[in-house]
Amino acid sequence: TPLAQDRPFPSVPFSFQIMDGAETMRIVDELWTASMPHLQDFVRIPNTTPASDPDWATNGLLDKATDHVVSWVKSQALEGCSIEVFKDEGNSPFLFIEVSGTAGSPKAANTILMYGHLDKQPHRDGWDSDTPPTGAVIKDGRLFGRGSGDDGYAVFAAIIALKALQRQGVPHPRAIILAECSEESGSIHLKHYVQKLDGRIGTPTAVYCLDAGVEDYQRFWLTTSLRGAICSSVEVSVTSASQHSGTGGGIVPDVHRIMRQLLARIEDITTGRMLLPELFTKIPVERQEEMKAAAETLGAPQSVRNLPFLQGCRPALDDAFSLYKANAWEPSLAVMGSEGIPGFAEAAPVISKSHKLMLAIRLPPLVDSEKAAAALKTTLEKNPPCGAKVAVNHKFLVNGFHSDTVKPNLMKAMHEASGSIFGNPAASFGCGGTIPLMNLLQDMFPNASLVVSGVLGPGSNEHGPNESMPIEYTKKFTACISMIMGLLEPDPTAWPDDVPRPEGVGTAKKRFCFVNPLIIAGQCPCCF
């Protein structure tokens, strides 16, 4: 395609000696077509996440969703596959799948871990009448419904990817597939189960988190960073009771005006740029290069992501690079909720006694959320206008995620797989959203390359109305995951004793500076 030839994403030499991309795609397409009705049935189950369902422990909906996926996995008759469901006291269900590595292959001594989740966001309002949240409607090449692409497809994709390898006789590593039921609640039960199963999981060389997004549908995407977040309430009070605006107007300060003054302390009212230095960080050079490549190749993010601007409306910034940077590596503010402003039906000419906002502040990946939250609280509460009472309470703090360097053999396999399936090498980008799970996985498996990817792209609208999964991209994404496992060279440090080691395997390779790839790392100015 023109994108592969004329655009600045890296050009990678491809060699397909052990896998046939076309055959992999054919098998994956066949398997996904047969499995789609089962994913639709999963979407029809009205389970949500524990944080939004007070009866989750007793209504059986999370169990029903888990059992449905287990039934489908068993029906696939994957060679070497064992399945177990855990439901410990006080915890949501947890699916543990183990697939043995190909016997006699050096890959058998390597373990990869694939992660997904079976809980869903609450439905909320705003869905179109022909695509309800549990309708599982296929329309315009997309599967609509809550939990379709976030993240019901994940276990299906993982099993299909492995089955495609087995169908072709391509060796694959040992695979562990984990599916939790509390991700949308902050993965509150994940750590319990991972610690419990630590001995059975082993030491993965790579962890695939299949719960992220993509910038377009023309290549395999790797998410290299996610922003952190602060969720805080801010309440301004001036009187013990609301006052008639004729009696108090001009005397009693309007709480909404004071709230605007306070917000102006932390955000530039014209540009939307945050003003507190504690909310910013230096941006790594490689992340800047990613954003420049995305801006030059894809153009402005609001166009790529199909953001529904009204006629004549536009972002505050003009150039594509600045917009990608503002979204992935700079802080931003959004008002999530408000109390103290009556609706039109109850509106009256009074001065409200108080006003309360719920704020969501996205933080750059390397910012310390606790230090940022402390600065936010001090700035908003100190010396309030007119002596108003101001109270800031933090509801939720989470640090962002910044990926460690992906191992060269894994990066090579990703480029080759993407080139074979899409005709374009893989690309990477920073996501403006927040997934607390990522740091948890990075801490749990510090020696593994963390591959954060998924199928949620333009038009998917995860967490909102009309959530959908792009069917054709999901098939190609699955084929890429399959090829990555098939193409991935074994880790020399985990070579089985009963498999001959080719000459040269295990030889250490020199590492080079990212800024100047001609200089060995450690000898470059960056390292001094």
C-alpha cells in the first residue's frame, strides 16, 4: 500500500521462511468465522464489573460469562490445553489456561503469557436503537455491544492464534492465558490470583496484554505508554443556605464564579494547557520520534480517530505532532460531574450555597501521581477568593505506564508478522488513556517484554455508547499474534537440554544508542 512505501514508519526487511502469512490468515479467518456466534453470545450476557454491580457476587453473571468462554475453549480441542476456573472467597472468577509448548522444539522451554478480561463496563445511555449494548449486532463490518472489543475477544483471539500454529505444524512456546473479571474495577482481584498461581505461571519471556487500542487499521500496533490519572472532587461553599439573587446578588459571591477562578489556577482557559509544573515530565527521545512518525504518516489525530467535531469546531492546537504530544505526554483536564447546579426544571433565581465538581486529570506516563495530587490540592485550596471554603478530595490516583525496551527478537517478529498480514511494518504509539493494570503486569513480570496491543481503534468507542469491535482487523490482529509466536526466536537462556543448540545461539549482541545507532550504548553522550 502507499503507506508502506511512501511514509516514514520504519522499513524492515522481511523474511518468511517458517510461516506462510496467507495460510495463517486463511486459517484464522475460518476459525474466527466459526467462533463469531460464540463471541456474540458472550456479548449478550449482561455482566458488568464488580465496581458497578453491587450484586456481582450473588447474581451469577460473571460466572455465566466465564463458563461460556470456558465452554468455547474446550470445544476448540487445542492440543496440550488445560483449563481451570478459580473463584476464591471475596474475589471474582478467574480463568487460567495453560497450553504446552511444542514437544521437541526449543520454544517449549519458553513461556509467553496472554492477558484479557471478561468483565465489562456498565451499559450507560446513548446507544442507537439498532445496536443495543447486549444486542451483539453485526453491522458495517463491526460487532456492536458492550464487551465486544473491550475485552471479550481476547481469549478467543489467543486460542485461535495458537490453533492456527498447530494446524500448520509450526512450533510454539508454552502459553499461559489469564482472563480476570475485575479489570474495569482496577484489577482489584488480579494480584491475588497471580500470586496464588505464580509457581504454575513460571517466568514469561513476553506478556501480551490484549486490551489496548490502535491508531489505524493498517498495521499491528504496540502501545508504548499510557497516561496516569487523578480523579478528585472540588467543592466550593460560601453560605450555609442558598440566597435569592435579588437579595444577595452583588453581595454574596457566586460559587460558580469562584470555581472558575480556581480552575484557572491549574488550566489555561484559552489553550487548555495545564499550568502546574508537577504535572509535566521530560519526554523520552524515542517517544518523540514515535509521535513525529504518527503525525507525518497518519495526519491529525482527530481525523484518524474520527472524533465527532461539530461543523466549524476544531482543537485548540494546529499541528498534528503537538496534538499527539498533548494527548499522550502532557496533562489534560476534564470535568466528569457536577453538583450544585439545578436542572432547567428546578432552576430558580438563587445564588447557590455551594458547587462541587468531579475532575479527571490525565498525567504524563512518568509523573508521580501522589506528588501531582498534592500540588493540585495545595493550589486549589490556598488563599481562596472571597474567603470561600474549598475542599479537594482525591478519589483515585494512578501512575502512568512507560514500556521497557522490547527485546530485539520480539520486535523483529512483530515487524515481520505485520508486514506479512498488512503489508506494513508494526508501529508504536502512546495512548492518552489509563490502564492501571499495565504497571501491575510490569511489576509482576519484570524480566518479560510487555506487548500492549488490541483492536480498539477509530469508531470503537469503548466505554461509551455503541462500543464495537472491527471484525476484519480483529482477524488480522489475531493472525499477527499467531505469526509473532511462530516467528519468535527462542530465548537462548532458556534452551532445552535435549534440543541441539545451533552454532552462535546465545552469543551476546552489542547494544547501540537510540539517538545515534552507530555508537555503542554506554559510550554515547546520552550515558554521561
